[in-house]
Amino acid sequence: MTKNIAVIAANGKAGRLIVEEAVNRGLDVTAVVRGENRTTAQHAIIKNLFDLDAADLASFDVVIDAFGAWTPDTLPQHATSLKHLADILSGTDTRLIVVGGAGSLYLNPEHTLQLSQTDTFPAAFVPLATAMGEALTELRKRDDIKWTYVSPAADFQANGPRTGAYVRAGEEFTTNEDGQSAISYADYAIAVIDEATAGPSDAHVAERISVRW
């Protein structure tokens, strides 16, 4: 059965590639955007994320949240937008897959030290990583929705190549044999759609996963 997927903030860099990956696999995709749909999605809902209601998302098997906020005054929207989506999907069978960040990945088995808490983490990105990490913390408290949080590698390359390959990991920060943590938006999109189309036994419900090359 073809999955019916909605991609929120589909006009963004990550959102557009996620839409493209889904459409190329023959999925039925709806872009949720504030203005003109600039993606390859077959359908569009023109609406602000915060104005969405349960009826808007009722027909979807999977909702992919690619929303991002970058300025100091909008960073809290990572948490408030995710709470809004969780609230309107509460009690349904619709999966919520969140495009996350790398900063909240753990560096130790005890899960007490996050990547963003290290001295080598770029200071300019600490507020963003903190806001996204707080949103994930709140999401973990929800047992009324089928959520999955997908963290990219530390070097998340907007214009990187689509290699068609990636390594999936879990809560802890991992690198390749050369000590590198990187992935392109295009290969990240592959991982997200793989998760969106996974069968019940393979889906990572109520889990955070991470992907890298």
C-alpha cells in the first residue's frame, strides 16, 4: 500500500529533498508550506504550522517535520511547534518523524554528556543545539504519539552528493573509520524516507536514531 506522507516546511532545503526522495519512490506526498509550493509534491496545504489542526493531518500515514528556526527570538519554536504537532496527532496511528539535530547526541554510554556540551562544539551553534535538544527532551515524555527523531551527522552538508548510502546508529555520536561524522541532505533524505516506509517491525517508534556516511 502506498504511504500517504505530509512534509512540513517542505520548501526548506531539507524538506525539498525529502519530498523529492518520497515522490521518486512513488509515494503520495503533500507539502505543508506557508506560501507557494516550490517542491515536487503532488499536493499542498498552504498553512502556517501553528495553524494546523487535527483535520489537516488526519489522512496521512506519516507526517515528517522539517521545521527549523534559527534566530534567537524564534529558537523556542522548536519546542512549541513540536508540541503543537504532537498534540494534534495525539492518539492517532499517524507517525511523526522529526528532522533533528546532532548536538544532542551522546558521547558516553551513560548518556550524560552531549556533543553540544563539549569545548570543541562551535559556540555559534550552541543555542540552536540547546533549543533542539530541549524539544527532543519534551518529545520523549510523550507516549500518545508514534514519534521518531532522526539526528544527522555533525557535518550536515546541504549541497553534498547523493551517494545512496548511509550508516544508521542510535543515541550515541558515531564516526567513520577516519573519525569523520558527515552526511549530505540528500542521503539524509533517503534515511528519513526509509524510516517513513519501514514496516511495523522495523520502525523506530519512540526512539531517536542517527545517520551518517
